[in-house]
Amino acid sequence: MNDDAGATGLVRSWRECAEAPGTVLLDGFHALKHALRFGGDVRQVVTADRAALLALAAELAPDVSPAVAALAVELPAPLLRTLVAKAHPTGVAALAVRPGREARLAALAPASRRAPVVVLENPRNLGNVGAVIRLAAGFGAAGVVTTGDLDPWHPNAVRGSAGLHFATAVERLALAELPSGPLLVLDPEGDDIRSVTVPDDALLAFGSERHGVSDELRGRAAQLVAVPMQPGVSSFNLATSVAMGLFHWMAGRRP
């Protein structure tokens, strides 16, 4: 876009959209690709090099390439930098609208679930939250629920998930609001997970690496389960623990 007035108008429109409730920043091509692939409501796409973006889409995601072409608008690099604090190496940013809360809660309801829900109690690292959401999408989990004050739809979490928030239900709830289902809590004192069958409607709950789960969550558990570790190893990374829990569930299912 070379027209100064048009570029200025686009910047104004972007900022207005970015400030609207429920807007999600998609930072980079992979986040955009996944949002489009999984039905995300993408409103604006900006790039400093439209031709390069379309070539990337044609190479890596031909299924969404037409949608990228229809949405992508080129902005001078200095203007693009005013919209995104730190430009992604792929040189693209987009704005989308997160799915409505009612739809997310409906996907987490027992009647809708055919796979476990991952529960993260009071997570502190947005990158870890994004990594867990990416895992949940890959394993086909019903969704990811977080408790505490971090927004699981924060741009840093969406970047960590590569936009796969749109491939699974992601919601923040209080412990009292958790969907029903057998609650399996990962805890060092629990039963070896290899001896446990994880039902499809389970809630798989994980605490922080440093503090583990709260007494309240532990007290609500239908069963405590543990991932075996060598003596002297204090903990696994959160995403690693989630991956092992979901893999164990998947391995126990019939093909």
C-alpha cells in the first residue's frame, strides 16, 4: 500500500480493532495459518511484503492461501512496526476475534467431550500456556482450562501455541466452575500413571513446577496420578508433563 492516506486509514482501523473486546493478536504466519484453518474469524492481515507472504502461504499452507490473499494488505515496514511491538520473522501480523465464551464452554461440557480437558492451575508463564494449548490441539484434547489471573488468550500465549487456540477450547475458570468429569490430578504422591486408565471425559489437572497443585484442587481429585521420574529429579517442564499425560490417554484408546 503506497497511498499515504490509505495507509493511515488502515493503521487507524487496526488500532480500533485491536482495542475491541475479544480481539486476538496473531503474531506471525503460523498463527494466522492455524486461525484460518480452524475457522477463526480473522479481520485484518498486514505485512511489509505481500508477495513474500503469498509465496509463503502457497508453499506451507495452500489450503488457506486464497484466504490469506484476500485479507493481506501491504504496509511500509516503519508503519508495521508501530502496530506490532516486535515484528515476527515471517513479517506478518493479523487480528482475529476469539470464539464466544458460550461456544467455548459448550465445547468443554461433558455432553460434547470425547477427549480429556487439560486443567492448568494458576500457571505463571504465558509461553508454557501456549505450549500446552499447542499440545492439546495436537492430541485432540477437548480443551485447556486455566485458573488464576493470567489470560490464556494473551498474545504471548497465542504466539506460543502458533495460533492453535482456534483448534481447541481455551477458557479461564475458577476451580468451582470446572466442568464435571473425573478429575485426575498430577501429584508426586499419586499412583503411577502407567497403571491408570484415563477416561475420555477426564479432567487432567497440573500445577506449577515449583509448587505443584493446591490443597483445594488435590482435595477435589477423584484420583492422584504421578509421572515416574528418576530419583533426584525434582520436576518435569509443565508442557512435558502434559504431553506425557495426553500421550498415555491416547495410547490407552483403541485405534
